[in-house]
Amino acid sequence: MKTNSPSKKHGEKLLPTQRQSYILDVLAEQKVVSLHLLSERLGASFSTVRRDLDELVRRGVVERTHGGAMLAQSPQAWPEGPVEPTPSGNIRAAKESIGRFAATRIREGDSVIFDSSTTVLEAARVVVESRLRITAVTNNIKIADLLATSEHVRLIVPGGSRRAGTYVLAGEPGDSFFRRLHADVAFIGAQSASNGMLNDSRIESASGKRILIGAARTRILLIDSWKFGGPNFCDVAPLTEFEEIITDDALSEEQRRDLERRGIFVQTEKSAAAAAAERAAAREDGGRRRPAEVKAE
């Protein structure tokens, strides 16, 4: 399995809330992490990581240790890790946008896998609100709790052991169940993506995602734009394994061009709406021209 170390400059470009979200993700897996390791994983200087840790300590979700940090004793759990730093309006809006667009890919009667991810959670929220009749399978307790509020959703939770500090169910019997599954669609969440690969900071999480990817006929990756080119530890799967990649409108042109050079094309809610408007205009324009063309013949 390939592992990677991000360049130091990348972490410095991220917003504090983005770095802090990543730090919490690493802490959820490692429990106690050194400042050196966080700096290497995140691709940021020691002083930047210290400032982020100080903010997380102030919020009561992290405790400092000698040379590092650990999760606070009673953090509030969230889908991808223990607790999400209060997100900026832009980050929350981006997740909601991705979730809305992803939900349009689901049809009545589909069987759908929902991976553990705050962005996938937003897709599940829209599915519930739309009252679609589907069969939903998830390894996430919080997403299952949301889907269970809909009488239109047939909910399956394969089971497993709860990963400490998270809502994720991992291991058996869930892994064996997913290996025998052939769902219509899988919504897969992301921690980061770089060099044409989906990445994760946890080997166990990467293994679990590979199982989910193999359990559906159509694989759709839901990924926040800032996670492209982000910190990574181990590879999960090539981005080309996904039939569709959905992100938000903040994806930079540089990142988009890099992805396209690799044969990877991403969609956003805005770009899809623009493309649909262009198609509609073309049909309308073609309809106006057709009588004149027929008369000329």
C-alpha cells in the first residue's frame, strides 16, 4: 500500500477549520498524536499546528499532552471523527450543495450505500426530505438514525464494532455483508484526494472504503473541493474507479485542469445546472430553426 507525505506548503493554504477537521480525524484514529506527526500529515509548520491545537483545546474537544495532543475525555461524536469544528458558512453550504446534487442521482426503488461522511450525511438528509422510496445500507449510526426517520426508506445496518469516538461501525459482520452486496449506487465520502487517488489517514478506514466501493454498480464520490491535493497517508482507490465525482463550486481551475489531464471529470451543482440550461436553450433554438430549414428544402 502506497503512503505519502504532503508538502509542508499545502497545509498552510487551508482554512483553520479545514486543518482542525483533519487534526480531529487523525486523533479519532490514533488517540494520542505527536506535534511532529500532525505537522507531517497535515503539511503545515509546527507553529500553525500549535495554533490549531490551541483553538481545539479552547473549544474543549482536545487536550494537550507532552509534545502532542489527544481527544478530550467526552467529545461529542460526529460521522467522520469525534466532533466537527464549528464550520464556516462556506464549508457548510458546500456540503449541502454537494448533498443536494448527489441526491438527484437517486431514483425511486434504488438500493443505496451511504458511507460515513458529513457530506454523505447531507445527501441522506435530502433523500429523507424528498420522501424517495429506497433501500438504504449504511455503516454509520448517525446516518442510520437520520434515515430511520423516513417511512419510505427500507434501512439496513449490517453491524460491526463502533470505532471509538465516532459513529462508524467497522469490521465483522458488516464487512462480509458488504462483500456480498450488489447495490445500485454507493455514495462514498472522502478525507482527501491527490495524484489521481482517493486517500485516507487511517489504514482501517481505507480498507473499509474499498469494500464499499466494490459493493455497488455505480460509485459516486462526494468530496469537498478543498480536499483535492490535501494531506494523505494511504491510498484508497484511483479516482477513475468512480462513475461520477461531485464537489462544490470552490474547486480551483488549477485543480480542475489537473484532474482533467488525468481523465477525471468532476461535477458541481452549479456546473450541472449551467449545462442543463445550455441543453434546454439548444433544444429551444433548434425548435425555432427547424421550420425554416424544412421550408428551404
